[in-house]
Amino acid sequence: MEDKRKNNGGHKTAGRKSKAEEIQLIEKLGPMAPAAYKALKDGIDKGDYKFVQLFFAYYAGKPKESKDITSNGETVQTIINLGTGEE
């Protein structure tokens, strides 16, 4: 069976925009900044959770994610001894 992933075409447009494209986008969006800030303020003033969440995500940063990794009751054994380098 032949691998046809190369025919998907998605790889040509995927990835980060070039710096020039980012600058053009910022220049286009710049005049809308006052309206965007007003909309954000209006949403926060209304107490809309999504606006408050967005504000704090940028103002204070998103909280770090933590994951609980368990052994499902199995005994966990050390299989690699990193030691101190002394033999």
C-alpha cells in the first residue's frame, strides 16, 4: 500500500507566518486596538467571565498545568540509577 500523505497538500501552508506577514497583520490591526480595548473593558464591566478570563490570561499569565500521574496501584521500581558519577 502506497503512503499518500505526501498528496495532502497541507504541508505547504502549515507553520509560522513570516516576520513580514506578522508585521503587515499588526499594521492592519493597529487601528482597531482602541475598539478592541473598549470591547474588553465593556465585557469586564458587565462581569462576563470570558472577558475577565481573557484579561487575566494576558495580565497575569496562565497558571501552570499540573498532571497527576499514578501507577494504578502497581509498585514503582527504580530502573535507572543516576548515581553521583563515582563508581
